[in-house]
Amino acid sequence: MKNWLLKILVCSVNVFILAYILPGIKVEDMWSAIMVAVVLSVLDFFIKPLLVLFTLPATIFTLGLFLFVINACVIMLDDYFVHGFSVVSFWHAMLFSVLLSFFNGLVNGKIKASVHIDKNKKD
């Protein structure tokens, strides 16, 4: 549970920063960014595996590049469910999803590495 909350916090900060930088992505306040991160994690858990399963032939045919389309669709669904979050177009959603995945992986990797280093120092 603690790990999930940390990922939600990292994702919400990244959503807030990316919405400030990217045109076409709007987040009203930090609370909306937190709601975007929570809804995104729920959609990634329940809806995304179904979309991947249903579009498996297209994903195989495009050598996995169709997953970018699925990620953009999940962002567009997030836009539909969270009222303080808006995405102008599909292409903005695709760019946002790629950058969000990159920065979430980068920050979560740094956090995991620092926790691993701290555990080794205690031993």
C-alpha cells in the first residue's frame, strides 16, 4: 500500500509538471492531478489489460507500437472521468502518455535505487 501511494504521489507531481509544460494538457490544481493519478492507476489495472487483449493482433502486427495508441486511449478515458483534467486531442494524449511513462519510470527507478542503497547501509 505504501508503494502504491508513493507511485500515486510521483505520478501526480509528474502530471502537474507536464500539464504546465505541454500545450493541450490542462490540470486545474494539485487535487485534480492526484485524481488523475488515482484514476489512471485504476484504469491501468482494470481497463488496459482488456484493451491489450482485444487488440493483440494489431499489437503483434505493429511490433508493439499499438501500445502507444492504447496508452493514449487510457489518457483520453482519464480526461473523461476527471473533471479538472482536459486533453485537447489524441496526439496530445499520446505525447503526454509517453512523457508521463518516461518520467514516472525515471523517478520511481531513482526512488527504488535509493531505498536499495539505504537498506544495504543498514546491514
